[in-house]
Amino acid sequence: MNAGVPFRRHSITVRMTVAVCTFVILFSSLLAVASLHYFKQELKETISSQQMTLLTVVAQGIDQKLTAAQKTVVEASRDVTADMVADPDAAQRFLDGLHSVKSLFDNGIYLFSKDGRIIAESPFLPGRRGKDVSFRQFYRQTIATGKPTISTPFISTHSPGTPALNITAPVRDKSGAVVAILGGGINLLQDNFLGDLSHTRIAQNGYLFLVSGDRTVIMHPDRSKIISAKIAPGTNKLLDKALDGFEGVAENTNSQGVHVLSSFRRLQTTDWVVGGDYPLDEAYRSVYRLERYFAVAVVVSAFLIILIIRLIMGSYTSSLVRFAEHVKQISSKNGADRLFKLESRDEVGFVVQTFNAMIEEQDKKNEELFYISTHDALSGLYNRAYFDDQMDRLSAGRIAPISVVMADIDDLKVFNDSHGHSAGDVLITTVAMILLESFRAEDVVARIGGDEFAILLPGVDAPHAEVALKRVRSVADKYAAQANGLSLSISLGCATVEDPARLDEALQQADQQMYLDKVSRKLVEKEAEL
């Protein structure tokens, strides 16, 4: 019996160790699974939000540039005369002189006859006048609708073998009848505003692409896919939904069979869809890494418990539990509180360091996206969307009084026409610096239009608002003097309300005051000239 005592004592120790280790392993594993599942969902929501923000910005940019390009063609079409339609040489001289139009269209600009033949094109290519293009979709649609058209992609004959698209506008005579078509071509393989889309990356391997309503690939990082073949229905189910009107983010299998996080946003100017594919193995890489780290931590903790069960188990499990609770509550935390504080060099510490690094990277990306979404790219001031949000916030708040200042750069279009748009951009940024120097850090200084600025001054009454206007004029004079006679004229207006709910009225009043200031300044200038 005595020989059996050590065995029984050893057996109890083994059973206790096995029981505790089993409990710890199961508990840690379940906790890890729950935490990782929760974190994966949070990460997916964060990435989805970032992707949709990116696609929204990209889609708006493409819409704006397509609209601008179409407007340019329409305006140029109004200058086409009957003599140009009848005389190819006159038409050629006209097209060659459209420098601003040619800067937008890298695949040539064209004048087509009503029956679908080339009258002239710039740059000139010999032997192409009279060439029949009446089979082209852009010609048929323009003739059929009598309206400007953004074409589907096609293989260009101007740049043989090159995928391109045309933006066209009908040319009308004095009676309003269509007598010709003016068009501009965009080369889909060049680095233009569409080609730039192929260079935009989502992290390392994610990318953006552009698909037309008839499933033709307009832009893709893999240039061989551009208009080479239409995407067959069923090969990309989320794209099928997007073409039917869906906008959003979801896990998906693309037409190459790759599992991705896909996002889609439709354009407003045409039936195109902007898409983004982010490979799941990269999107969830941090989650997969955490899964491996958790597995290592569980195994190591079990081994340590076997060796010194009472010494290590409490603190080790405590760290894991605290970390898991931190992950569970991460959505309710902000700033540095989202980081998990643990002074440890073991596996759990390594997991925490990786987690903290990932949180910091997410915060950095979120800050960058927030800055992009709330600031004007040229001036660095707040944009219209942020200004409107602050208007809503202050209107619903209790801060009073509130003053609103409106500012407008006088004759910016004339300045642009005389000195060029680059000089005009410098003028806009100069006015932005003047406004930033003239107002407080807590004031909302925003660029709300091409030459318009608006400033919200919470807690500022009418007399102090007038002082602020004088300060703007003083700072503007200083900048003009330093710039050796810079042509700088700013019209200003302000209004103050005691009731925040009437802030919209103050904005309208400030705009009216600015208009009156502009009129008054022009009258003074005319009197000075007399």
C-alpha cells in the first residue's frame, strides 16, 4: 500500500493539472473565438466604411470630370458654324484651335456630318476625312436623342487597336435642327482622369475598376481586360446586383474566382458602376494573425500551468480576459483608450502589440479619410459638406449669439481668364490664408464654392463680427502689399442671430450683405474711373 501512495499523490496532481489546463485551454479558446469573431465584424464594418468613402469620393470625382468634359463639348458645339460643316478645312482650323477641349480629350476631337462621316479631326490624320462612323453607338444615340452622349467603350480607329470612348454633342443650325456632331475621344489606356482609376489601390492588393451598364470593363488595373470581353452574368453575383441598382459592400467571389470584399457605387452621369475588390486574405490578415497568436498563447499558457500552475495561471488568464473584454468594448472607446495597456514580453504581449499597432493604423487611416471628407483639397479649408454639418449642429444647439460671415473673391473668372487657372488657384489659397489668419481657431472657416467662402463664429455678437470683417480687410491689404500689387478684392457680408434655430436666415442675410458690398465696391470703382 505504501508503494501506492506516491502514485495516488502523483495521480491527484496530474488530474488537477489536467482539469485546470483543460479548463484554461477551453476557456481561452472560447474567449479567443468570441473576441476574434467580434473583432472580425468590427474590422469588416470599418473596412466597409472606408471602402465606401473611397468609392464615393472616386465616383463623385468621375461624375464631376465627365460633367465638365461634356459641358466643354456642348459649349464648343455652339461655336460650330454652317461654313465649318460645309468646309472641312475651316472645320480643321476650328478644331485645331480648341486647345482647352483638346487638353481633356487625348484621343482626338471630331466633327461628324449628320449622315455619320468625318468632316475633320484634330490632330489631323490623312485619309480619314469622309470615313463612315454611322455604325458607332455614340453617333446613333446622339442622332436619335438629339442630346449630348457619353458612349460605351469601343476600339478606336483614330488610335488603332486602342480602347476609347467618345463624348458627343449635337451641332444645331439657327432653326434648331441637328446638322453635325462634335465629339471628343478619351483613350482608356492613357493616364487621364479615367486611367488614373487603375492606379488607385486599396491597401496592397485591392483595386478599383469601372464597368458600363452593358457589362463592358471600362477601366481595370489589368489593361488586357478593358473592353476585351463583357463580364458574363452569374460570374460576379454582387456586380449583377450593382448593375440592378445595389450600392454597398459585401463579401463576394469575383469573376476570377477570388474571394474578396467587394464594394460598388453607381455614377450619376451615366449607367457606369465603380467597383472595388479587396482580397479577403489581405483584408482579414490581422484577424488571421490574431488567431495564430491566440493559439500560441493558449498552448504556452497550458505548458506554464503544468510547470507552475498556482504561480502563473492567475495573472496569465487575467491578462487574456482583460484583453478580450477590451476587444469586446472597443466600439465604445475612443482615442488612446482603444489601445490595450499591458507591460509584458510574452506571447500575449506580442498579440497586444500587434493589436495596438493595428488599432493605431486604423485610427490613422480614419483620420486621413475624415480629413479628406471634410476639407477642400485646394484651399485646405473645411468643405461645403462639413460646413453644412456644423450649421445643423449649431442650429440645434444652445450657443448664442452666432455670427455668419460670407466672403467672395471679386472677378475670379476674369482673373483666371487673364492670368490662368494656376494663378487663380494661388489667389484662392491666398484668400484661404487670409481668412485663417483673420478668424479664431474655433471658428469654422470653409470654402463652399469656387470663389465663395463662409465662416461660422459661435458666441460672437454683431459688433465683434464687424471687427472681424475689418481684420479680414486689414490682413488682405497686408497680403496684397507683400505680393507686389496682387489683384486681391474680397466682398464681405455678415449677419448675427440670437436664436440658433434661425442660423439659416443669418446665412442668407450674410450672403445678401456680401452682394451689397460687391455692388457698392463696383460703384466706387466706376466713380473712381470717372
